[in-house]
Amino acid sequence: MFNKFLYLYLLCVLGGCLLAGCRHRDPPLSARVELGQRLFFSTILSDQHTISCASCHNPKWAFADTTALPNGVRGLPTLRNAPGLFNLNRRAPYLSEGGVRTLEELIVAPLHDSLEMGSNLGHVVRRLWQDTLWLRLWLSTWDTLPSPYTFTTSLADFLRSLKSESSRADRFYRGNTAILTAQEREGAWLFTRPRLGCTRCHFGPDLTDNQFHNVGIAPKSADQGRFRLTGNASDKGKFKTPTLRNLRFTAPYMHDGSLKTLDEVFDHYASPSHPISPNDEIRQPVPLSPSEKRKIKAFLLALSDSDFVQRSVRLLSEK
Ligand code: HEC
Ligand code: HEC
């Protein structure tokens, strides 16, 4: 008799499930972003609880870092400079060689890298299970226990929420023509001159083609860039074109942080030190007069979004 009821009950549950759709529903985006934000600032992600994502991606610097190669969990420097994090939905494929297609996958990279957080996904998820505070947060957000899926989704949703689109230059292009100074406007005009060729690679809303180029930084480091991923000799020394937004906050520049100022970047383009690849790279040095440098610098700095940085710094107090 009891068994009959039990079977009936299970049948009803199964039937209900099939009708309602047994799939677990994701919580609203805002709740996932909030949880992702907490994870981003938490040291629970790193081996020995020493560093968080924000140790290398500081909200004060548009989520970049001010040292050329930041130190990871064991106090050793990373292989590359930490880039700013914003408008990431437009930046795939990720990392300097472009080996990662989605932000969900990307999260595994710093987590597992022994020079970064030196941990692993399974270990972090287990830790979250064992911590009553996180467990409570998880249940109230996801209505389920921490898992690799809910962990990577929350963090990736937080990363996607970082949008920087309110620099003075943005407002200029939206029609507020008085917001830029004459020098900044002249810099914007100069920047797009074919003679300089900057917009061959730096164009679009974030001033990047999201492609890979050799602009001559490679010989200074052993890092072979995209070659690491593809194994094609023609990819040696190619790195992803970075965005030129928020340069006021993200120095030092280039994949290895080897150039400290924008003037150093201009000087580099004026005398590129690379064995120039025969493909599409900087074939001719691009000398700029002092006045041209000042104007282009003024324009590039006007692409820095202090509202975004202020909003980001406020996240720190909410973490
Ligand atoms: C020890 C320093 C360090 C820590 C900690 C760290 N990162 Fe990074 N991050 C870097 C460096 C260096 C790069 C550039 C790597 C490259 O280009 O190959 C990077 C790149 C990225 C990128 C790629 C951006 C792009 O435009 O391609 C994202 C996104 C990112 N990190 C998110 C995170 C998240 C999320 C965490 C925490 C789970 C984290 N990072 C922890 C140093 C760090
Ligand atoms: C052939 C493509 C190409 C052209 C042309 C080009 N760039 Fe770049 N730019 C890149 C790449 C790729 C990098 C990153 C190189 C690296 O990380 O080693 C870069 C980096 C930069 C950076 C540093 C950004 C950062 O956050 O590290 C600045 C500033 C910059 N370029 C400005 C310019 C200016 C100004 C011009 C014109 C004089 C120009 N670029 C022409 C591809 C190009």
C-alpha cells in the first residue's frame, strides 16, 4: 500500500516536472552580478587566501594594475601586464594571444595559473560549500549549492556588467561638441590621418580591431604572443590590439608593461625596434612632432572615463 502511494507520488512529481520544465532557472541578472562582484573581491579564490582578482585588477585603475608585471599568489611576477577590465562583451577572444572565447572559460585561467591565483575550480567550489556565509549567499541567489556552473556564470556576469562609455570623448561623439577642447579635437582629427596609420588597428567604439599584430614590442621579452596559440611562425610577436580607452588609469602600457608613458609609446612608434614582419605591421616608423604628440595625447586621455572609475571604486565599499 505504502509503495503504491510512493510510486503515485513520484509519478506526480515527475509529471509536474515535465509539465513545468525540470530545468533549474537562473536567478535575475542583477543578483548574479552582485554575487560575481563579491567573488571578484574575495581572497577565497586564491590558494592560501592571499589575493583576489582585484589585487591585479584594481577598480581605482579601471581594473588594471600600475606595476608592469603584478605579483601573483606566491609573490612571483605574472608573465604579462594586467589589462583594464571593461566593455569585455566586445573584446573576445580574450588574453593577448586570443586563446579564450568566453568569459566563463576565461575565469578558469587566472584561477589555475600558478603565477596568478594558484588554485583550481574544484577546490574553490568545495571551499564555497564549506563556508556558511557563502553557502547562505549561494542559496539565496541561486537556490542551489555552489557549482562550477553557478560560480563561472556569476563572475562572468559581473565582468560583463563593467561598462565604460561615458568619457568626455563619448559625450563629444554623442553631440556635446563643446565638451572637448580645441587641442583634444585636433588630436582626434590627427589620430585618424592615414599618414599616421593608427586607425588601421585602433578603430571602433573601443579603438581596437580585436586582431593580433606585431608592433615591435616582442624582442624585449621572451613572450611570443599569438605564436604560443597557433604555432604559425607568422604569428610570432603578435599581440591583441588593446583598447585605447582609460589610458589615464591603465599605465604602464603594452602586453609586458614595458612603456611607462604615452610619450614612450609615441617614441616607440617613431622608431619601432622590431624585426618588421612582412605582413601588415608598422612598416614605416611614425614620427610625430612635439605639437602632434601633445594633441594626440590630449585626445587619447579624453577617452578616459572618470565616471566609470568612480562607480567602480564604490563597488569596493559594497563588496
Ligand atoms: C596575479 C595577477 C592577476 C590576478 C590575481 C587575476 N588576473 Fe586577470 N589578468 C592578469 C594578467 C597579467 C592578464 C593578461 C594576460 C594575457 O594577456 O595573457 C589578465 C587578463 C584578464 C582578462 C582578459 C582581458 C582581455 O581583454 O582579454 C580578464 C577578463 C581577467 N584577467 C579577469 C580576471 C578575473 C575574473 C580574476 C579573478 C578570478 C583575475 N583576472 C585574476 C593578471 C591577474
Ligand atoms: C598594426 C596595428 C597597429 C597600428 C598601426 C597601431 N597600433 Fe597601437 N597597438 C597595437 C598593438 C597590437 C598594441 C599592443 C602591443 C603589445 O601589447 O605588445 C598597441 C598598443 C598601443 C598603445 C598601448 C595601449 C595599452 O593599453 O597598452 C597605445 C597608446 C597605442 N597602441 C597607440 C597607437 C597610436 C597612437 C598609433 C598610431 C601612431 C598606433 N597605436 C598604431 C596595434 C597597432
